[in-house]
Amino acid sequence: MKISEVADALGAEICQNEFDDVDVQGAYTSDLLSDVMAHAKDGGAFITIQAHKNTVAVASLVNISVIIICNSRPLPDDMLEAAKDERIAVIRTKENQFTVSGKLWNLLQG
């Protein structure tokens, strides 16, 4: 399932749209960036409430394709600019991490 399809299926807003619309290869949910560095898989989605530039740095380090920001967190301009530079999609949803994780798991099983 492509990133744009995931965003649409989740009813999420695409906040940084300069990215390669690749297939999402799984997901990892965490708000602890060191945990993401240790356990997230290449090409996956990163589900979090951590909306700052360091989130993008970690996503880039582990080759995350899309960052999904939950709870309608505000997104700072420097985060979106860093994501644009790294070609990482950033989408935002009003739902919490638990709900998004469950929905994405179901979507990726099909």
C-alpha cells in the first residue's frame, strides 16, 4: 500500500508532500527515539506524537518512508523542512497512536 493510500485510508492530512510514494513496509509505534533507532524496519511508517526535527533525523537514519503524527500535534516548520530535504512524508491525524497502529496493521494485512 502506497503512502498516499495509507494517508487516505487513515483520513490523515499530508503535511509534507515532497516524497516518493512508495509502498509502506510495515510500521513501528514509539515516542522514544532511541527505541525507534533500535527496532524500526527499513521502509516502514513511524507512528508517534514526537513532532520535531529530531524525529526526522531518526526516521532518516533508519530509512523510514513516512512519519505519522498523532493527536493533531502542531508541526514546526523546521521539522517539515527537514522531512522535505530527506523526502520523508509527514502525515497527521487526530487519532491516537493505539488507534492508528491498529488501523495501519489491518490495512497492511490486505
